[in-house]
Amino acid sequence: MKKTNVYLIPGQGADKRLFNQLEFDERFNLQHILYSTPKRNSTMLSYAKKLSEQIDQTTPFILVGTSLGGMLATEMNSFLKPLQTIIISSAKHRGELPFKYRFQKQIPVYKIVPAVMVKLGAKLLQPLVEPDRNKEKAIFKAMLNAKYPQFLSRTIRMIVNWDRESTNANIVHIHGNKDNTIPIKNVDYNFLINGGSHMMTLTRGTEINKLILEILDN
């Protein structure tokens, strides 16, 4: 039996370790999308097209993205033909982003912040904004430490300038009601994780895993 590839796309401050608790059955083959530093003026769409070069389109595949990875999966869904696209703790268009991102499109404060300071700020704020992250403190800290400052700075620019205003109805959105990074009040979600934070792909991995398998079985 030919397996279906499941491409896992991590968040901005994460890597494949974010998906440590996901275990799929023999029908699926897990593949990790690996990030490179975007070009200076990359958009969400152009970066999604670059990353999509890692996807084998000759065999059936599924996209699963978290946070920034969910935004990129949303863009890929618009020009690829996945069997299913599932996003977690993310946004399907700019209207679901919090005000701090939408505000900066008009007043681009991010442009005057050095890349090194962006990384330092993320390291200081992450445990404060999403305290649930401390359940897996060592992994989250290691993933963020491994990020190049330039990657963080340029992906912030991509998020701030994301121009997608609508999305396809076939995207399944899982969101937590304790997500402080992308608050649920702006999100049109399909499945709610009660008490789930922005970090729940790892901190609530067993529960997320079960839900994803249920979605794929339907």
C-alpha cells in the first residue's frame, strides 16, 4: 500500500521538534519541511512557493502547519493540491491576525528593530506571553536558540505584510482558547482545544495527535 505523505510545517520559533509527540499509523509517512532564511523581500506566498519545492507532488499528500507554518500551509493550499490541509494555532488570512501585526503594516515599527534584538525579545517574551510553554521549556528554548536572527526578522516582515484576505473552505483550523499570540476572538476555527495555548502542538501533543487522526479518518 502506498503511503500518504504528511508534511509538517513548524512555527516561526520552532523546528521539527515541535511535532515530537505526533505519531501516525502505517498509512502515513511523516515529512518535515525545513526552513531556510527567506530572501530580503520575500512575501508569504513567495516563501511558501520556495518551501513547496520540498513536497513530492507525484504522490498524495497532506499539509499540517502550526503558527507561521499554518499561514504557509494556507498559501500552499492555494496553488498545490493536498488531500487535506490542517492548521494549528495559526491564521488563515490577515483578518485573523492580532492587531499588533495589522497595525505595523501601516506603521512599520519592525523595520527599526535590529534582527539580534528581535531574537532577544522573543526569548524574553515567549515564556511570559505563553506560560504553557514552560511545560516543555528545554525544547522550546533550544528551538528558539537555533534560529538565526535574520530568519526571525524577515518572517516577522512577511507576517506583517501578509496580504491574504480570504481562504479556501477546505482548510481545517484547530485553535486553543488560551492562545495569547493569535487570540481566538479573531479566529474562525473548526475545532477548539479548551485551555490550549499557542504552544499546544507540543504541550498538548497527544490530544492534538488524536484529533488530527480523527479529522483524516472522516
